[in-house]
Amino acid sequence: MAVVLQVNHLNKSYRDKSILKDISFQLEDSSVIALIGVNGAGKTTLINTILELIPKDSGKVNFSINNWRQITGVMMQDNLILNRIKVREIINLTRSYFATPLPYNTLLNLSGLNESANTFINQLSSGQKRRLSFVLALAGNPEILFLDEPTVGMDTIARQDFWKSIAKLKQSGKTIFVTSHYLEELENIADQILILEDKTLTFNGSLKQLRETSGKVLIEFDSQLSIKTFNELASIISLEQINHHFQIITNDVKKTISELSPFLQGIENLKIDQSSLNSIILNYQEKK
Ligand SMILES: Nc1ncnc2c1ncn2[C@@H]1O[C@H](COP(=O)(O)OP(=O)(O)OP(=O)(O)O)[C@@H](O)[C@H]1O
């Protein structure tokens, strides 16, 4: 995989208030990178600074090519503010800024707004506006896409279609940098997770690495065996018994399962909760 963007020691403040401090990371092609952080953590500021929409205080932002504007697409949080323009017109206007735009029909189909091509933007619902914003970000057939809270306001089907499109874009080699508060949506698609906290990146790695770092996993099962059998397992953090139901918390699933294996004949309904991204992040933040 090739590096498409490098950010080194980036700092940004508004007046005297520091927002981003010493941020460094790199993005590779054919991948989805999720930026996670609470409200006000600085996610939008980071995207705006990278794209030179606002000035940075210091640090370096290097795209792999010089004319990076031609290979980036952006979907910001705020919905489209132009009103007296139709869906068809804004798609074509946006395409006109790029040397090799995607065909109009491809974009219209992707937006799901085929029936509304002649509708003025202000007459679209907020979910429809998000879908339109998405295809406008794609208009120039970009190599790198920046998506700030893309699925806010979308219904379930629109969300599913949206993430399917993202998976296809990733497969075709694109880099997708996305912020979202819907962590469950990021679980199956994010290759790299960045956690922005207290102005800095406190985590940069894969979901697997995040699991290992924060790593408590719940293992549940039913068994007629005595609690003593499980109390002796070396790898567990805690053990609870409710009648014949057992709950084990471990941070080393593999080891615990191998320790449980001699007793598998006496175990039923074994469940391993690898934890949702949501709980992993809570866990991660609690630990610090
Ligand atoms: N133009 C501005 N002038 C001064 N402060 C600003 C400005 N824009 C943003 N901020 C402040 O910078 C901080 C980071 O804001 P930012 O919008 O980047 O956070 P965010 O992580 O994107 O939040 P959210 O998840 O709510 O979208 C906040 O404290 C915000 O109030």
C-alpha cells in the first residue's frame, strides 16, 4: 500500500485556545480511516486544517502529489447552503471543477435522487441532502475522500447503501477518512482508527490492536461444573456465577479458551462478546 497523506507535528489553535497539539499520522491507499472523538474534540478542525480551509499554526501536511485538490473529495458536516439551484445543476457544476469527473448518471444513481434531479436543493430532506453532499464529494473521482459525520440524518437503507459504496470505493483503491459518532457503523469497515482526545491522538492503529489495548472481553456459558474449576484459570480477570451460568472477563481470549478447552464437554451455550467498538472505546478511555 502507498502512503497518500502524511501529517507531522500539526498544531492548531483558535486565538489562544489550543485545539490540536502535535498531531502526526499517515494515510494509505485502499483503506478506511476512522477518526473518533467526543463533541468538540477537534475532528472537524483537523479536517479543515489538512485541507487548508483554515490555517495551521505549525506542522506539516504532505499529500503524495502536489495538485492534491484534484484528487481529494470532501463532505463536510454542514449541509449544502445553496438553495436556488437544482440537484442536476449542482452535480454538473461540481463536476465542471474537475479534469476527469465521474459521469453525471453515475453520480445521480449513487445519490438515489433520480426522481429529484430537477428539485431545488432547499426542497430536499436532510437525509437527501447528505446523499447529495456525498456524491458531490465524489464528483471529481477523488483518490482521497474526507467525510465528516456522513450518515447523520440518513435512514437505515440510505446508511446501508452508503457503507456499501464506501466498501466499493475502498476496494477500488481509494482512501476514505471518516468521522462518525455511530461507532457500530465503523466496526466492519475501518482499517485504521484514530482517537482524538485532549487535543492529541491517543490511539492510532487497527481495531484489533485497539481491542488488545483496551481488551476486556466477556465470555459466558452454562455449566454444571463447580465454580472452583474456573476459579483456577490463570488468564481471567473476574468470574461471576449466577446459578449454573458463568461470566468470565478476560483480556486474553485465546488463552482463556485454551484453558477452558479441557472442560468443554461440561460447557454449554458458550458466548464470546468481542465487544462492540463502542464499549472498547469506553473501556480504552476509562483505563487512562
Ligand atoms: N471558528 C472557531 N473559532 C473558535 N473556536 C472554534 C471555531 N471552530 C471550532 N472551535 C472550537 O474548537 C473545538 C473543536 O471543534 P470541532 O468542531 O473541530 O470539534 P469536533 O470534534 O468536530 O466536534 P463535533 O463532534 O461536535 O462535530 C471546539 O471547542 C470548538 O468550540
